[in-house]
Amino acid sequence: MAKSSSNGLRPDGNILQHTDRQTGSQQAFSEFNEATGVADKNLPLKKAHGCLMVVAWLVLASIGITMARYYKPMAPGKKYCKKPVWFAVHRFVMVSAFLLTVAAFIIIFISVGGFIERQQDSESGPDTRFLHALLGTLVTFLAITNPIMAMFRCHPGTPKRPIFDRAHWAVGTSAHILGIITICLAVTGVGSTTPILIGLPSYLFWVMVVFIIAHITLWIFLECKTKCMKSSTSTPDIPMATPNGHDGQVAKMYPNPDPNMDPNSDPNHQSQQQLTPPPEKKSTKGLMDNAFGLYVVIILVLAAIMIITIAIN
């Protein structure tokens, strides 16, 4: 590609015509096209791919994974489509993330005409585009694997159910972490002199930093609160008494009382009151709900900033 010099002359010494001059953005796009071999007409597809991935992994996957890990006791007894509320929300957002990921993968595959080749020129730094494509393919594979695993999961209470739970968690969490890393590579161009999308402002790096800090902070807070709630409601195991007192020390110590006896003076009644776990503290649950609500607002704002920035640049 013939580049213009600062004095308005062509490399061969001829004077540039008015139509030969390029703006900074046009020259940047031309250099990008020369390096990648992709025409400008595919830029909207690249932007659509990026926006879909941001919604899928910054918003939907973050909500779904957090909901499944910390909000299973949410709305006990209430169901949606014959499923617990937490599971209905988790399934909806994760299926949505899966569909958006597959759509984004198909879009970028069509846009670049297949899987890109690795650049061998080490002087330009790490090949971020190849690494982004490799990680994105792995994320898509994990996103497809997890719902297939869920379709063949064991029933709760069966011996092999814990194996599925751990595998399901590992695959989903790995996909989420890799998805965030892949997005960082795309919008910030960290460690590379050839960014994937030309013209994106540098503040997107700090948008990703804020998201990561918010996500880690929320999980640490919810983890601490969950452990505190479990420890406050746990009670030591006590042998169950049989009706006749056989092999039950409680029945021998506290025989059946007189029906006319005051319940407050009944040793059995007092022992049952002592063994009843304290009710869940509404303040703790309220703090968890408020923290999660604030987190959702933050990631929605950050995702909106990223989508708008990608769309207009």
C-alpha cells in the first residue's frame, strides 16, 4: 500500500491529488486491512460479534453463575415453570448466553472466512488476534458442552450427582473466566501492537478493570455472608429418641409428661426449643440481595458503555 508522506508527496516524488489524501481513521483502517486481508465491509460483523459476546459473558453468564452459587435459597417454595426460582433464572440466562455465543461465533467465522492463521513475525509482539480466536473457540466449545452435560445430569441424591455438580461448575466457571480474558484481548489489545478493532478508546481497559473488581468483590462478600449464615444455623447432631426410649437417651432422661402439664415446664418441650435453629436473619439476606442488585446495575452500565463504544467507533 502506498503511504503518503508528511510533505504531501507520493513515494515516487509526484504531488498528491486531493482525492489521494487520507484521513487518520481511513489510513488506520487501510493499514488494518492490509495486515488482516479483511475488507471494510466486514467491520459491522466484527462489531456485532463483539457486542453479542459482551452481553453473553459480561452480563448473562455473570448473573447466571452467581445466581446458581449463592441464591439457591431464594424464594423458597415458589416455583416458575415447575422449577425453583433460582434454577429458572439460571437456566434462562445461561441458555441465552449459549445462543448469543453460538451466534457471535458464526458471525465472526463468516466475517474472517474461517479460522485465522498465526502470524510468525515475533517483532510485532504476541499475536493477539490468533490468541483471541483460539480462546474464543475454546469458550464456544465449553458453552456448548455445559448444556449438553446438563441434559444428561443425574437426579439429585444419586451417588454420581456430586460428580456432575463439580464438572458443571468447573466447565461453566472456566468458560466465564476465559470469556472475560478473550474480551479483554479484543477491546484493549493488551500486549500487542496490532489491536483487533482499530479506533477503540483506551478507557475500555478501565471498564474491564472495574468489572473484574466488582465481580471479585461481590463473590468475596457473598462467600463470607453465606458461611456466616451456615454457621449461625448449624446445630450439633443429637441421637433421635424412640417412642419406648430404646437406644434413645433423650427418652430415658425425659419421659412422656402429664398431658395437663404446663408446656413451659416440660423438659422435652424445652429441649426442642433449644435444638430449633434460629431463623434466618433478614438483615443478612437483605444485604445479599442489595449487593447483587447493585452488582447487576454496575455490569449493565459497563456493558452498555462497551457496546455503545464498539458501535460508534
